[in-house]
Amino acid sequence: MIRYSLAWRAWRSTARKLPDLAQILRRGNSTLSPGERELIASYVSSLNECTFTTSSHSAFAAAQLEGGMPLVKQVHKDLDSAAIPDKLHALLRIAVAVQDSGRKVTAELVAPERAVGASDPEIHDTVLIAATLCMFARYVDGTGNLRA
């Protein structure tokens, strides 16, 4: 864990831009709803085992999705049986691959996802959300902020 003074200096120079990136990913132009994007973020966060990002993105997803927190918890517990559209299942499978290693997002992985309606921009957004959430989790955990 880095000392607080080092984290504060980093925050002032670079990390303060991270909320802007998060806002664009969650609220910028996309055919994915903000709730769907938050669900992707919360699921990747749960895989990262980052308490802060999991709880915050889960709450935002629950507030914006018809199924609320029970749906979010169902996705976290068992993605395959979760009551979500096939396209969202497909995008979450891509997010899982990114969380493990970006190299796992292959043409073979993406082809079936496109077959259920995932567009290239949606795949792009999913990859970017998943990759960014991995970075955020490592930042939060690496600086010792908000550990539970």
C-alpha cells in the first residue's frame, strides 16, 4: 500500500481524471443503457473482488434495471441462469474474457455474440468498461482506499 501523501499527489496530477472517464463510460453515447453498462461494471468488479467498485456499480445498476438488486445479485451468483436478454449474456461473457485477459477476446468468442445481436460498438463499449473496471479495482486496492 502506498502512503497517503503519495496517493494524494498522484490524485492531484493524474487520478483526478478517472471520474471523467468513468462518467463517459457510464453515461456517454451508447446503444447500451446506463443500467446495462453499470451491470457490466458491477459484474467485472465482482470478478475483481473489489468491494468498493462492486458495491457502488451494483447499486447504480440496481437503481436503473427493472429487476433491481435481485437481478444484479442473480447475475453475480450465476450468470448463465440470470434472467437477462441473450445479448447482455453475450456481452457479459466478453467482459469475463477481458477481466481474465484481453487476449481472450478473439474472433471465435465474438462471433456468437454478434449472432445474438451484439453490435461492434456495444462490444467495444463492453471491452472498454471491463478493462477500465480492472484498472479502477487495481487503483482502489493498490492505494489502500476504501478497503472492506
